[in-house]
Amino acid sequence: MRGFFITFEGIEGSGKSTVARRIDRLLRDEGVDPLLTREPGGTVISEDIRGILLDPDRVEISAKTELLLYLASRAQLVAEVILPAVNNGRIVLCDRYMDATMAYQGWARGLGEDLVRDFNSFAVGPALPDLTFLFDLSVSEGFRRGPDKRESSGIQSRDRLESEDIFFHEKVREGYLRIAETEKKRVMTIDASLPLDSVVETIFRNIKSRIDVQSYRG
Ligand code: TMP
């Protein structure tokens, strides 16, 4: 049986990483063994690339280099982790994926939607998400909250992308909403201003309405 591939997307501070971890735990409570991973990262090579991409001192990275590094990180994650897991019938949960490249590099950096679509397709091949949750939130609220990884890791400094100004992040949000508008079947927009528990409940209910979770038990 082919697995089921779910991605979590949204602007900084939207709570998607925390929710992805909660969904992972809920699936485990049901006897399922999902694979939770993140982008950029998730393999040794991809985590190395993440280090370059998010280093606040690497301000000289050009927009094209940035795009290619995200894609390189993704191609490795797909080959090493995502495709083998999906082909093995597992539920895969990925914190950010190809929509992030469309929103951040294609739309906010202005590299263009057609180009990013083609490059994304080259990087992922058949590993397309079955379902995507887009955590929508105002940029000011996202800034106020700060990324949830900071809460869990205790890291206080902003990474290179978080250091972009509010206009950049407004464009990112706009880019994400455009994707949701054009891909209504795959992308479910979530009101991320709602309490965390209710967001988790909505998402878990939605997953269960689309797949028979029990059939993914090991
Ligand atoms: P994270 O903080 O959610 O782990 O994501 C790392 C940063 O990288 C975040 O600011 C979003 C950004 N990003 C892109 O710009 N393009 C991409 O393709 C991905 C996956 C992330």
C-alpha cells in the first residue's frame, strides 16, 4: 500500500511545527508509526544545508543560490527519507515542503511561480503531498508569537529568513494564500489564530476523514 504524505505550511509563528508534533503523537497513540520530518533538514546533508541557509551572518547568499540550496536539501530528503517511507506505506508528516519554496522564493523573493514550479517538480519527482495544512495568521501576530521552535529550543536570536522585514513576510503569506486558492483539493487553510487544541483537533479530524488511520497500523 502506498503511504500518505501530509505537509504543514505557514508563515513564521503560525504554530505548524508544534501542531505537526502533536499530530505525530496522536497517530502514535492510535498504534500508527508515522514519519515526522522537516524542511530544510531531515537528513545529514539537508541539515548541513539548513545551517548555511539560516545562518544570520550569510547575508551574501543570492536569491538564486538560496532557491537552489532549498531544492538541494529537498532532493536529498526525498531520495533518502520521504520516498522510501511513502513507498513503504507509512504516513509521512513534513514540517514545510515545496509550497514554502513557492511562497518564499517564488513569490516573496520574486523568482517567479513558473520557474519555481518547474524546479520543485525536478527536485521532488513523484513525491507530491496528498494533503497540506496551511496555517494562516496575520504577520503581526506571527511576529508577536515568534517561531514555535524558539519556544522549544530556547534559541532567542532570529535566523536569516526571520530577519526579513514585515513586507517580505506579508508577501510570503500572500504567496501561500494564492497556492491555497488554486489548489483547493490538496490545501486546507487553517485559522492559526484559534487555540492550539482546537487547531490540532480540526486537523486530526480532517486526516481521519480522508484516510482510514487504522489501516496504517504497523
Ligand atoms: P523553519 O523555521 O520553519 O524550520 O523554516 C526555515 C526557514 O526557511 C523559514 O524561514 C522558511 C524558510 N524556507 C524557505 O524560504 N523556502 C523553503 O523552501 C523552505 C522549506 C523554507
